[in-house]
Amino acid sequence: MRIRINMFWEFIFGILLVHSDQYPKLDNLPPYLIPLVYPELDLNPSADLLQKVLQAQFRRKDLMCSSLSRSVPYCICTTYQVLDNIGMLSLKKMSGYKSEAIVRSTLQHSNYYLESRHNNLQNFPSNICEFPEIAHLDLSYNKIKDVNLVSCITFLDTLKLQHNLVEYLSNETFIHMRLLRVINLSHNRLKFIEPGFLINVNGSLLEFDVSYNYLTSLDITNIIWTQTIFCKANFSHNSISSITNELNWRSQGKLEFSFFGRLDGSYNNLTYFSFFGENGLNVKHIGKLYGWRIYAWHNQWNCDCKIYPFAKASEMVVKMVHTINFFLTCESPRHLRKKALLDIIKKSELDQLICNLSLADRCPPQCHCFYQPAIGNRTVIDCPGSGLTRIPSALPLYDNLQIDFTNNSIRNLKGISQFGLEMVERIKKLDLSNNQIIAISDLVLDRFRKIQLVNITSNAIKRIPRSLQMLKPCQIALGKIIMKCKCEDLWLKIWLPLQYQSCTGNTQIVCEHNGLLRPITEMEKVDLGCSETNNNASLLNMSICSAFAAVIIIASMVFKLRYECFILTRSIFNFCKKPVAPHCIKHDIYISANEDDPLVRKWLLTSFVPYLERKGFDVFIFFRDSAFGAPREQETIDVMSKSRNFIILLSDITNGTQEWNKREWRYAWNYYKCDFSRNLIVINYDFVKCDDFVKKFFRGFFTLRKVINFSNFDNKIEEDILTFLK
């Protein structure tokens, strides 16, 4: 036994170092509770030590350990209350009270016991809140429906209400009763427990029994305990079929669960572990429950693919730890019936956790389809020898499809060509061996390109289209094909897998030649009577290809430099023949600049524009000369259509971000492009770099260095601009 314990804790230490968020953290655990997690340190502690541990944990001097206790968990879970000055209360019908009331003897006591069984009580005694010192309350075998009044008994240690008519339990009834240690509500008519009760308990509550009730669902927050230890939570013999998460609770890495406890969910209607993942408990945190004893016998557990995440996450712990206190027996599917889930995990049989797919899941009628997460999350479509004569038109909409159509009577592959690319991309393996396939079309081979492995061996294929070379040799297996080889088949010599490749035997092409069978790899052009290649024809073909390539390259360069070519062509045309300006010209210069830049405005209004006007130019600046209240875009179009020169002032703020500047640039470029009498001058005020929008209109100016940099070192920017103006 000592060897087993040491192996266990060596394993736990390793896990804590590598996956510290999956197992209980001991940072805040009091030293006296370390034996809960390190039982090998709990070497039969003395009764005195256990008593000190008990009192330190609950800060109560009225609790005692059983005399048989030899460990901290056993001590806590066999605790009983010892009170020195305790009295008995009784019930009596009294005037002024609607129901029976509590009466006490003439003697005064510190605490009281009240027991009234088989008394046909329908409510708690009317004056029960006048006795907060009640420590033990037993009202079993009555007809009580509402238990909310019990919250006023602040010193209550044990509550027994079995065999009553309670139907509803609020999450606030017991939450502030720090001394309450036992709650027994078994054999009632309890239909609903409000979410958020047990997960928020952080006092002395050790036993919670709601067995033999009418519960049909249970919230995850009433399953998970976060106080240091609990002894028993009994939900057995109900009709629980689902685990809910109405508060959207999610387990976090830093959240600690109880180190020890017994959870009994036996004799219910549970089928799946729905509380993992979407219902709150992260599968990675399963290790935090390793100290719990969980009983889930006699449910309708369906051990299919939905239980796989839990089984996979538990696999390492189950194989390394000799004692796992989790008891669950599968009821379905048929091949796992009456088999313990722990045995499936221990024997590495997780591949048996599958989900069968039906016709509603698009499984072909003659086939057996199942989803198998343990083997690469694959979905198997198993149809061997099922009498198929064609490819089924519908397949399950799952990824990683592995299809077996072997030993059927399929003659053509038209069904494959009719699949959309999205469906073909879902297929990873396709086995069509031992059918009656005669030919493979180019479209089918194109679809095969998306599939990892295709097996078409043992069919009646006599010809292989050249489009097969689109596939890798190890991607498809054609088996041994005997055919009459022609000159155009010699490309197969290059395509076939090499001798050192693992897929060498996938495809073997054998030629019928002069009554003999010879591998195509041994055939030459001479053997097939192929004529030698015409050198002149080859030279002509090379010349045509070279010329075509040159045209494409030149066209690409012209397209890339189209703005630069246009500006150069325009300059040459204007030099040779001076264009005539239209009669509608009204303004000599239109200036586009960022009117929100104070430095630009100051330079324009105090220096640049006065200089141009002194030279006799009519200058229009929108922020100075526009008509008040006129639509801006329409006025911009009218003014620019009557302007001869456009000056574009680029600054950091106008670097493709101002909407009105962008429109002005577009209009200026269009007039410049369509009317050779117009002129476009670009001034780079802030050494702006071209962004995508600036490049669209002015890239050619930057490339040909026709941009005037404002910060030139000659201080002659006005003279430079003047030379460009018409």
C-alpha cells in the first residue's frame, strides 16, 4: 500500500508542476488540512490532533470526532455535536397562533432540540423565530411545503425534513446559516432547486440529502462545492435527465473546488456529461475533482462521442492512479452496454466512443456512418459490399470524411464530379477498390486533388488521362493496370513513384507489347515506334513562346508605368504643338490645400498668393473666395472647369485623409488628363510620402521628379512654381 501511495503522489507532484491549473492548489490550504491532499502524511494522527483540526476548521467547540476516526476526512464526516446546556421543546395548540406553537419548560437553556414527527404539520410552528437557539430540528413525516422560515434559526446545526411535501428550495434559505451542518430533504416532492446554492456555501454544511424527490434537472452550481470539504451530496433516486447552467457559470483556473466529498447521482435518467464545456465545467479542470467520490450508477449513460472529451481528459489520471472513485456504467451503445467507463479508459478503448449517424445526418441508406473523435476526429462512411451501383448523392456534412465504397458494383464516378468543392474538401480518404470502374474523367481527377488518399485498385481501368499528373503519385493508388501503351503515355514514366518512396506499389502500369507484358518504366520511344521530335518545330514553338512572354512582360511594364508614360507623352505633345485653351477659362490658378492646417493657410495668404497676384495671375482659393452658402461640391466643379492651372499642395494632414481634398485631386487629374491645355503642379509641403490614394493620381509626378519640394535649399519656390505656370 505504501508503494501505491508514493506512486500516486509522485504523479500528482509532476502534474502540479506541468499543469498547475488542473489540480488543487495548496497555497491557501491551512496546514492542518494538508492530509486531505497528502494522505501519506496522515499517519494515524491521535484523537487530540484530530479534535484540534476539527475545531480549527469550523471554529466551533461543540463538534467532536468519532472515536474510530483515524484520518482528517473521516473525522470531519463523522462529526457529532456535543452541547452542555440543552433542553427539549414541544409543540402545543395555543390561542393567538394560527398553527401549533413552541412551548418551553420553566428552565432556561443555551440550546434546544425540537422533534415533532407524524404530527400532520403543514407549516413550521408560528413562533419558531422566537427560538434562534434551536440546534436540532426534526419535523419529519409531516405535510410541510415551505421551508423558508427556517432561515431565522441562526444556531441550527441539523435540519431533518424527510417525508414532507416540499416542492421548491430557494438559494437564499440556508446561505447565511453558518452553523448548519446537515440538511435532509429526502422523500419530499422537490421539483426545483434554485441555481447558485451549493457553490456559494462556505460554512459548516457537510451533508445535503434531496434523494427520492421529483427533480428532473439540476444546475451545475448545485453540484460543484467550493468550500474546503463536504461529506455527502445525495441526489439519487430522482428523475434528473439534464444538467443546466442558468447562471452561465464558468470554471476558472484560479477557482478551487472542495478537496473531498461524496456526490451521489445514482438512479436518475442522465445520459450525457452536459455540464462539461458549454455547461460550465472546463474539461481541463477535471483533475480538481480527484478527491471526490462520484456515484453515477443506474443512469441511462450513453457512452458515445459526446463523452469522449471527459474520457480523454481523464485518461492520464486513470492510468497512473490506482484508485479512482468515479463509478459509471454505460447503458448504450449496444457494444458498450454494462461496461464501466473507467475500464474503457484504462484499456485505451476510447476509439469505441463513437456517435452513429442516421439518414437524417445524410448517411447513405446502405451504409453505416459514425463520428469517431478518438482517431483524428474522423467521420467514417462504411459501405463495403452494400450493393452500390453509383456514388451516393449525399454525404454527412462533417469534416475528415473517410469513405469505404469497396466491393460494390460502381461503374462510373459521375457522382464525384457532381460534388461541390466544399464537399470534396471534407473528404480525406476515399476507397473505391474492387468495383467496376472503367474510366476516370478529367473533372473527377480535378476533384481528387482535394483528397489526401484515393484508392481505385482492382477495377477495370484501361486508359489513364494525362490530367492524372495533377495528383501526387502517393495521393492515389491505381494498382496494377494493363493497357496498350501509346507514345502519349510515356509521361507516366516520370509521374510514377520512385523506388525509394513508400508508395512505390500504389500504381503499376504494364504495357501490352508484342504479346508480352512490360512495365512502362522500361519502355522507350523506339519500342513504341514513336517519331523523333522535329527540331525545327521545337525551335518555332520556343520562338513563339518567347515572343509571347516578351509581349506580356512589356505590357505589364507599360501598365505599371502608365501614369509616367502618360505624363511624358503629354509633355512631348505640348512641346511639339502648343494646345489651344478653351474659351471658358476664368481663373489662372486653382489651389487645393488643407484649409485646416494653420501653417499652410498662413503661407498661402501672406506669401504665396500675394506673390502670384502681383505677377498678374487670377488665383482662386476655396476657403477665401468661395460664395457663402453655396453647395461646395458644385461650386468646386464649376470653378475648376474654368481654371487653367491646378496647384496641389500636399501636407501631412492631406495625406489621403481629407475627403474634399480627394475630390479636388480627382477633378484636377481628370481635367489634366483630358485637356492638354491645362497644367497640374504638385507641391510637397511636408516631404509627404505617397500613400495609396496619393499614388492613384500623383505617382507619376513623384517618379519623374516633377514634384516641387517646399523645403528646397535655394529658397526659390515661388520662382520654381512660376516656371511651370501657363
